[in-house]
Amino acid sequence: MEIPALLNVIERYKSDPESVYNTWFITSEERMKAFRSIRRGIQETVKSIAEDTFGNDFKGSLLEFVLTAITEQKQVFEGAAHPFYWKPKLRIPDIYENRSNQQKFGQFLESCLNAGREDQLVAAMTRLATAQIKGLGPAVANIVYFLHPTLVSPFNTAMVNGFNALFNDKKKLGSWESYLAIRETIISVNAHPEIRPRLSKDLGAIAGLLFEIGTGRLLIENNVNTVLENLKAQAEKTARLRHEEVIAEEKAESEHTEIQYLLIKIGRALNFDVYVARNDRHRTYEDQSFAPLTVQELPSSPWGKDVMETVSLIDVIWLKRGTGEIVAAFEVEKSTSIYSGILRMEDLARSIPGCTCNFYLVAPNKRELEVMAQFARPSFRTTLADMSLAFIPFNDLRYHCDGLCQFGDDHTIMNKIAKHYVPA
């Protein structure tokens, strides 16, 4: 496709309010939060493989938690976990029972974690491709994208279909050779001086464009006949489901905002300064703007840049007025990863010498069992022993909000509704 025509496609992609560009790439808070959590999960996966504690199934493995954090991005990554499910009858992907293959996979992930240059990443992917591990294909690019978003593009059926339609090609889905060629083309096109300013250095933007073309939501000359003849019904279904998904996400975001507001209200009633995630200060609930109710930024600290970036995205933090000392931190998890929320608060706890602040996961009542199961994980037992971490159900917070405001003297009032994990 010629550059002028491609620029027109890009503008249609960006102007569609329900495209993944607008609903995921530039506006999704969870996309921003995911990068550090996924990196931590990959580090733990590499460690478990090295120590031979990885296990012989996808379910319950640390890799499952990495892929859960990825699939929670929805839309673009909805099926990212499927290639890693253990299929016993087919013995694929062969990284659960074959120790040698498992170690090669671990070495690949470690190489990607430590890579600082493009050639190192390409070399790591080439080595994995050469290993020919049965059932383990270029879908691993969906993991590596969250380590190197400017160098590695996500990869799935819709993106391959979109690539073939856009560039009039015939690349294959499960082929490493096809993926590496697609990646080279994507990087080259994305770097074009007329295209780069309209998309992003982050390859998620152009991958989203291919995804929209591949699903038939964005029509171009090379996919019109296919969409009209074979995928018209599917395209309509996709558009309908996308609309329903957008509505559901708006509802979830509204509930998230409500819970943040209640925590702001309680914190102020207890005479604390309140900080909300830096990308949430613009929010409003029932005509109450968050900005005048909260402090603009966290107090200065000796934390590293990565930790500060993570902590600044914690949903609500209560600070002792006048000193800036952190008293309590709250992560609101409506439908997103409990695991990621715990990691963010663990980062904060480990960054504060002699930390005595209280940490709370605030989630729907129906997620209580899931939260307690996460609290019970062996990798978090030491964490829970060293920090005060509890669960607050949404409905309990709603029902008791006014009472907490009226009768609370300090942060310990929250323990009236908080649920702590008690080992069996």
C-alpha cells in the first residue's frame, strides 16, 4: 500500500472512538500498569524454571499469572494465553514435561529480560525458533512485547490477517519465519517519517491497526471482498461485541471511580491528605472533582524511578497531614489482576524503610475467594508476614462509608470492615 493510502487508513483507525487505539492504546490505565507487573512475573517464571519448581501444567504456574495480566488487556490480547495451555493429548506446548525444552524457554525469557539491543532480542528469538519446541511458536512475542514494546510487536491471527491484507502478503500464523519477517516490515513502516508522528514508537499502536483490519472492523481495498463475502456476519458480531465491551468497560470504570471517591471521602474525614493515581486526578464522581480533594503529587522520596512510576499509579494513598508520611494504600481491582495489585503494593512496602503503613485490596464481594487464594500463594506468604495487607469488599465499603467517616478517629477504623488472610 502506498504511503498516502496508508495515512488515510491510520486516520480512520485513530478517529474511530471504539478502535483499540482509543479504547486500549492511549487511554487504558491497565495497559500502563501492566508493564512492571508482567516483568516481575517473567522474572519469577525464569527463577522457577531455574529452580525446577515450574510445574508440569500451565494452570497454577507463574506463567499463567503472566498471561493473565496480558489477557486482561482485552481486545488485542484476548486469546494470548491459548497457545500456552497444556494440551496433554498433543503434548504441546512441550515445556511442561520436557525439562530440556523448559530450560530453553527459561533461557529465552531471561535473554529477553536482559537484552538491551535489538540484535540481542532477534538472536534470542532465532535461538528459540531453531530449538523447534513442539507447540511453542511466535505467540511468545505477546510476552516479550511487554518487555520491549518498541522492538517487538504482538502477534495473533487477526494481526496476521491484517498484515496480509494491508501488504498483500501471505504470511502464516504459526511460522517463526513469518513472524520475524512481519516484525521487520512493521518496524520499517512504523519508522517512516510520515507515519511515526501519527502512530507511536510503541509497536502496540501499529499492531492495533493490523488487528482492526484483520477483524474486519477497518475496511481497506484488500479485505473488502473477504469481509463482504465471508466475514460480513462476523464483522457485525465483532462490532457489536466491541460495543458491548466498551459499555461494560465504561461501567467498570464508573464503579472504580465511585470506590476511589469513597476512599477519598473517608481519608479526608479522618484528617489525612489523600493522593490518587496521577492519571486519575481528572476524574469526577457525582459532580465532585478529584483534583481539589487530593494532593497533586507524592512527597519527595529516595525511591528509584521505576518504583516511583509504579507507586504513583496506586489508586488511593492516605498521607499524614503535614509530614507526607504514608499511612495507608488502596488498590481498587474491579476486574483486573489481584496478583498485579499485590505486586504494586509490595513494591511500595519494600521501598519504605521500616514500613508500618497499611495496605488494602478493594474489590467486588464476589472476588473474595480469589483474593484469599492469592494471599495464600507461597510466594506471598513472606510478603504478608512483613506487611499489613487486607481485603475490603466493595459493598461493605459502600454500606459503612458514612459510619467510617463519622465515627473513625484514625486509619485503624478500616479494620472494622477489612478481611485478613488467616492460614489454615
